[in-house]
Amino acid sequence: MKSTGEVLGIAESFPQALLKAFKGANMKVPKKGGRVIITVKDEDKGEIVGIARGLADMNIELFATEGTRKALGEAGVEAMPVSRVSEAHPNILDMISSGTVDLVINTPTRGRKHDTDGFKIRRTAVEHSVACVTAIDTAHAILTVREYGRSADLKPIDITTI
């Protein structure tokens, strides 16, 4: 069996457990003033709007590629433009590499092909230790954790008492 780097968060509430799990995975949740890049496949554009709105309401600066930015804008959510991988520099890979981004939300469009923009985006995020989520439900979880807030309220739980 191969390890997938899984972690477990146990707490009294779902947001607390998620926060513990993210901390255990060394995944930083964007804070006020943070920056998030969003670029999702067409099927996810409707669902990402609520997440983006929630992040924007927390004063997190949003960046998006053209198609995602258009979908967000049509729903009244403002995002700054970021160029695609194949477009002029600075592009999305340059932004991720610069260390100025806290989170990348990128949903894969097809399979495990290594030549897609999405693969290059996710690979660059991993190489530069930028948190990257590839599923809408995980993005929802980050929003839930971000709404919960502080890790100072987290208490250890003795698993022998569960």
C-alpha cells in the first residue's frame, strides 16, 4: 500500500476538525489580505462563485484566468486577471512562483496528462509550497475553516476516550 499523505483531525466540531487536518497536512488557510488564484473547469464555474464570494467577503484578493474571471464577474464577484500558462509573462506560473499567492484552486479538466495548463499550474504550486486544491468540496472546506477562524481555540483530544 502506498502512502498518500493523509492526515486526521479530531475535534468537537466539523470546522475545528478540518482546521486540525489542514494544519496536520501543513496546508495554510488564506488569511485576511491573502491572495487566491482560481481557475476551474467549465462544469465547476457555477459552484465556485459562492466560494469566491465567501473568500472576497473575508478580504482575500482573488485572481482568475479569463473564463473563470468572466463567470465570477457575471455573478458580481470581482477578480483580478491572471494570464494563462501560454500567454504573455507574467502569467499564472510566474505569479505562483513569486511566492505572493496563498492558495490555488484548480480543478482538472482531463485525466493525468502532463502537458495541460492545469497540470503545470498544480505542479508549480507543489514545487513552490503553495497550497493547491483540486476539488470544489475541498475549496468549500477551506472556506468553512476560514469562517471558523483561529487555531488558538483548538484543543488536543485524547483518542483513547473516543
